[in-house]
Amino acid sequence: MTSKEKLENICNYIDLKENNGTLINISFIEFLSNNDKELMAEIKRENRGYIIDTLLDIETELPKKTDLFQHKNYIDPISDNFDTHMITPRLSTMNLSISNLRTYDEIYDYIINFIDSNTNKNKIIERSNIQLNVNLVKDEFDSNIKKILMRLTLCSNIISIEGRLGTPKTVIVGRNNMIYFKEIERLYSDSLKFKFIYDNKIDPNKVIVLRNGSKDDPGIFFCENDYGDFYIKESPRWYKQFCWFWIT
């Protein structure tokens, strides 16, 4: 598999065709939940700003509650005491600057190092005590294969729930566990439908399961045009499309 093929299986790949200059703008849709702690904190920060704006716009009296909630950008959060789980789409935009990297190999090295360095701690699964790491048993090859398959299934479910866009498509495997995954690929490639990338650049015991998407999905974006220009950037919650664990 070439570096470009690996990038297309890891990133949200966009072929821009024309010359777009030094800066491009992309839009993508996230499906966010009121149970996402970071999202609710972001909404509260934004709402504080909107409250201040509303107060400054009114000179003689404090605004009524209805005036405040009718501010054009006010987002009404679910009350902490209201036990409802709500998922809503949110359109986001992001600017991507032209990269100074000029080859697919350089782009791939940059992105794989970014992913590896940002997955160097155990994945935190909200409201769960699930342990993803796998401990293998010596001389029990078939049993170890089953353990790994169970973890792949678990990671698929986690990405589907957290990312809310579907099941993962790609697995990146460190060098110490290639023997197991090559056997998994040989036996189960038709049913699993994963693209396997074997890489010496990540932690040798790590396995990274991910879902790359289209230009309309959150994730890590890799864009190029016919003039040899590259644009790279990750969306704020790109890691929701990733799950990782260690095998020892």
C-alpha cells in the first residue's frame, strides 16, 4: 500500500482539482449529544458571551428572560436536572492552510505521528469502566486471535456510538502484533471489511481502529489539488472517530 493509499484510508480525503490558493474553507456536520461534557462546556461559554451582548444592548433595564433566549446565537442547553438524551446535527466550518510538506510520504509521516502522539494514553470511555487493552497468553495463538477479534468488535461499537457516523473502516497495527493481524486478515477480511495498515512508526504494541469519512464528516482532513498543493487539519473532535488499545 502506497503512502497516498494509506492517507485515503486514514483521512477524509478531498480532491480539490483546481488551484485554491493558500487557504481553503470546508464545512462538516457533527452529530452532538447533550451528554458530551466538552460540548456542554462550550455551549455554556458561548452563552455567557451572548448574555453579556444582550445586557450591553439594553441601556435602561435588564432584559427579560424571553429577550435573552431570543438572542440570535443563543443555544438552549438541556437542564442538568432534566434527564433527556438528545442528539442534534451541528454544522461547523474550518479553514485549512496550505502545507509546506510536498510529498505523500511526508504527509503520511506527519499524520501518523500526530495520531500516535495523541493516542498515547488509554482511551477514556465516558460512563464506562471498560478496559480495552489485551493481555495475550503464551502459546495460545487461536485464543489470542479470539481476544483480539473481540476487541475489534468492541472498538467498532464504541466508534459507532461516540462518532455517530457508522462503523470504522481501517485498522493500524504496530509491528509487534503483525503476525496476529495478518492471520485475522487472511481468515476474516471478507466479514470484517477492514483495511489493515501495518506500520513501524507507531507504538509497536498499539492498535488503532478508525473511521475515515467524506468531506462532510468530522475527522482528519487531507486535501490536494492538481498543482501539488496539500492541506491538512483535524476537526476539533476528530478522536471520536478513533479507538485504540495495546496488546501485550
